[in-house]
Amino acid sequence: MQIENKSLIPFFDLDKDSFRELNLTTIQDYQRTAVVTLYTRDAAGMDLRLKQYTIKPIPKAKAGVPKIGLSTRKRGYRRVDVELSLNGKQVITDRIRLPGAGRRLLLFLLILVFALLLGLGGYFLFTRLQTSSNSLSTAEVSRTPAVRRETTSPAPAPPPSKQTVPAAPAVEEQAPPRVSSPAAEDRETVETTAKEETGQAPAVPPSPLEQVLYFTPDSAVLTAETRAALNRLLPELRRYREAEITITGHCAPHGTEKGRQELSELRAEGVADYLRQNGIDVQPAHVRGIGAREPVTMQTEEQYLNRRVEIVIAAGE
């Protein structure tokens, strides 16, 4: 997504995300128009513009006060629903069909047609071979002389003698069937399931996982968008319970150093408390605020990128 022709920031991953939300703000006082541009990246790494949306008029206010919400939801294989809102009121809705879907669909249809033709060819060949085999068997039987059939017919058995006493059939001893206990079967099933589950889910992720949460100016309050992002991260945190979780709060380089430090700590502690309330063990030693010592950018119009909290789930060695 492009903001004010300054930079491109990643927003929606088709392979991982099904729904994403982002809270945007105006960057100038009394700004009246906002332009949001969506891009996609092709296989060669080139950025292709999908759609550009213009929101106007925006109510006159200081920078950062009017809230512009952007949400995307995946629909099908290559379709995405886009919704833009202004101060909580929906202003633009659109559905984007991403490029590349036609080629893949055509390739899938070609593969399906080839598989059908291959199956029909195999069925036809098998039918021909079976018909030929039946024809050869019928021809061999028709060429056999009648005299030979009479010669090979079995002779009638002589009548049994009156003195012959039929022998009693032998009784075979059968081993008693093995009776398995239901409790034993259940115990074996539970043990087998436990063995199969052991080692499937790793204790820590194979590579570090990161999540960035953004805040409004001079505030440490968790917004609805921030809580939604944390709720999407909870399954990963529960899956890797033994992994080390680090939470770092940041601020934009404005105000005094003391104020920035305190605000960054409040943001980090607020995120850590929310995770603890949802059953995630976050060690106090891994929660910190570093003020504005590590800004992402120094551009005035991009300070929203510095008002953030970074969550890192460490990987195994």
C-alpha cells in the first residue's frame, strides 16, 4: 500500500491472511483529501498498481484526528474486498480481482482435459484388449473336435458296495478366538495417539516471528485494530509456549526524552498485560520501552511508523 507517494508498506499477504485492518490518519493540519493506492508484487518482484482511491472531503481538523480505516478480506482464490471508512463511517467499498488468476485457471483446465483424455484412452485400450482375449478363447473352443470332448468326459462311477462303511469325518481342533478387552484397546489407542502427537508441534518456531502494532499520537490505549491484531497472534503464541517473547515499545521523536520513555514503556506494558489476560506467559524482564532511540524514519509525515510496539517470538537454535 502507498501513502502520499512516499513509501510502500506491506499490508495484506494472500498466502497467510484472510482479513486485515489498518488505521490511517491525516498527515497535515486541515487536510481535505486523502489518496490511498494499493499495489501487488508479481513473480519478478515488480510492483503493479491495482487500484487508487480518493477520499474527500475530509472534515477540517488537526493532523492525525480524522481516522481513515482500511480493511481487506479475501474472497475466493484471487479476489479481495476493500473497504475504506472515514471516522467509522463507510465511504468506499470495492472488489479487486488480482492479476494472474486467468492464466492459472487456463492451466488447470488444460491439465484437467489432458487427464480426462488419458483416462478415456486407457479405458478404450483396456476394452479392446479384453474383447480380443474373449474372441480368441471362443475361437479355440469352436475348433476342438467333438470326438475329443467325448473321450475326455469322465466315466460313470461304479455303485458303492453294500459292505463298504463310510468313514466318519475327522474333527479338526480349532484354537479359541482371541478376545481383546475394550479397555486394553482404548489404552493402546490413547498411547498411540500420544506417541503420534509427540514431536509434531515444535516447542519454538523454526524462524523468528514478528508483529508490529501501531498507536495514535501521545496515547498508549489499545485500539480495536490493535486488539484484533493481537487476537490473530494468540494462536501462534499458544502453539509456541516455550519460545521467548520480547515486547519493545517505541515513540515518535517529539517532546522530551522523559516523556517519550514513559510513553513507550506504557505501550509495551499494555500489550504484555493483554497477552497475560489471554493466558500467554510474558516475562517482565522481556518487556521494555526505549523511547525514540530506534526510529523507523525521521520524515515528519511518516511519524506514525514510529508510534509502535514490536513483538518478537524467538526461534530455536
